[in-house]
Amino acid sequence: MIKIDEEYYVKVMSAIILIALIILSFFVLKPILLSIVLGLLLTFIFLPIYKWLYKRIKSKNISAFLIIVLLLLLILLPIWFLTPILIQQAFKIFQLTQQIDFITPLKAIFPRLFASQQFSSEVGSILSSFTSGVANSLLQSLSKIILNFPALSLHFLVVMFTFFFALRDGDQMLEYIKSLLPFSKEVEKKLFEYSSGITKSVLYGQIIIGLIQGIIAGIGFVIFGVPNALVITLLAIAAGVFPIIGTAIIWVPVAIFMLVGGNNVSAFGVTLFGLLSSSIDNFLRPIFVAKTTKLHSSVVLISMIGGLFFFGILGFILGPLIIAYLLIILEIYRKKPGFGLITKE
């Protein structure tokens, strides 16, 4: 009896110590948790390039280091050259919102709707307040980035360290995670297959394609002389990442603005690049996510919005992934190949 009590005591104390250490570790890592997650997501994106390099170089350290250098070039060069332009254009947009006339072009397009002077004034006031608020928020975000540069540098350092070691030691990390899972080998295999497919679907099929769509629309803005094209391109990229919404919510108003301003050629060019941006999804998505598990667009949209509120900008990625992994566990629990929200292409 005493022996049983001792064994029970040891198990209970071990569980308490383990839970306490997990909780303490969470609070230690909480300030940099999103940076660690971002490093792991970057690992997933660049892993095919790393494997290609490793086959030729035969050195994990050198291959991972070269990928780090490539990523730094992709991040730091655009920041170095585009940040001054972005700040200048954001300030111009803020000034423009203080004096822009919304009513005149709207009256030209919808003369009957804006026949009432009172209605026109109210709509103009609402639109002016909205655009001023958006422009002000953009300027405040840029100023926060500049003021928080030391803290952001430390977060960036954590991202790079996580990225390097996850690339180099990813196989060992994966085996360790598998050893902790309480599932059978069959369930474990299904779990990792679904997880890989879902992650590819969200990262490649939604984020990367949305980025490409926004850039294509942005090229049209630059070529055809749209004012403050860099800021509008960033908005198009953000819209492209959202499913269902797409870049049309940005380039259509821009094309109308150019048309009302008498720039017919620019309006046609922006429309042409916008249509290309919106339709290229049909060609790229099969390349990125063909024959892999995917989430329903409505689930992705809702989880992106929820993730944005909870995690901030990184929630665009984390929201859909968290919901997707929950659905994966539920599917495995049900022992059915699919139930509508997750499908096979």
C-alpha cells in the first residue's frame, strides 16, 4: 500500500513539475513566440531550396547560411530602397485626404443618387473621415516601426536564428516531435500528410499567390503613372492575400479614378494589369497546391480576420493554420477522409 502511494506521489509530483515548467517556459518565450513561429514558417517556404542546395554542397551549415543570405537580400534591399519612398507617399496621401473632393466624381458617375446637396455633403464627410483615418493609421504604423526599431531588430534576430537551426536540424526536430505525439504510426502519418498539405495550401496557395497578384497590379500602377503607387501596391498585396476579396477591390477604384480624371490610357492599362492579376490565380494555384489538401475559402477568410485581430499582421498566416490543424485532428478522430471544409483537389 505504501509502495503504491509512493508511486502515485512520484507520478503526481512529476506531472505538477512538468506542467509548471511548461507554463514558465511559455511565459519566458511569450514575447518572442510569434518570431519563433515566423522562423518556422519561413523554414517551410525555403525548405525545397535548402534541400536542392544541400544535394549539391553536401554541407548543412553552408546550405542554411546561403539561404539566410538570400532571405536577407530579399528583405533588406527592398526595405532600404523603398522605405523612404513609402514614407513620402504615405505623407502625400495623408495631405491629399485633407483636400480631396469625393463628391464631384461621384456626381458625374451617379447624378441622380447625388442630386440632393444634403446627401452629397453627408457622404463626402463620411468618405473624408474614413480616408483621413486610414491615412493617419498608416502614418502612425510607420512611425511605430521607426520608434520600435531596437525591439524589432531583436525579434528579427530570433527569426533568423530559428530559421537557420530549423533548416539545418529540421529532420531531428521532426523526429523529436513525432516521439512526443500520443498517436499510432498510421494516425501520425495521416496527421503529418494533412499538416503538410494544409500548410502548403495556406502559405503557397494563399499568401504567395496573393503577393504575386498584388505585385502584378502594382506594376500596372507604376507603369501607368498612378499617384503614390507604392502605397496602393501594398494595399493590393494585402487584398490579394484575402480569399474571395482579391486585388479587384483596389485596382477597380484606381481605374475609375484615372478614368474620371481623363486619363483613359492609364485607366485601360490599370484595368488590363488588374484583370491579369485577378486571373493569374487560375494558372498559379494548380502549380502550387495541386493534389494537396486545401481549406474552403470561407474558412480561410474568417480565420484570417480572426487571426489578424488576435495575432496582428502574422495572423494572416497563423489564423488559417490553427483552424486547419484543428480540422485535421477532428478528421482523424472521425476516421473519415473529409467532411466538406477540407477537400482534395
